Amino acid sequence: MKWDNVTLFVLAAFGCVMLLLGQITEVLSRLPQIIRAWRRVRQELNGGVEPGPRDEDRTSG
């Protein structure tokens, strides 16, 4: 293996790692919005009624 190939491989590997880290950063920065949207979806599927403390106890067990 020549040094040119090693250099290109290292650059490609670091490029892939940087792209992966960028995507992870984007997902983590939007995670609160995703959670809120999921809760709204669940609320709408349950008929638009927000679960109270008693409802949560019945569904968690």
C-alpha cells in the first residue's frame, strides 16, 4: 500500500466521521421538537384528551 492510498483512505474516513457527527448533532438539536410532536400525535390519537394523573397510572401498568 502506497502512502497516497493511505492518505486518501484517512481523508475519506475522517470525512465520513465528520458527516456522521454532523447528522447526529442535527438530530440531537431537534430532539425536543420531535418529542413534542410525538406527544401531540399520541394526544390526537387518544381523542384529543390529555391524560391526567389517574389515566397515566392505568396506562403505565
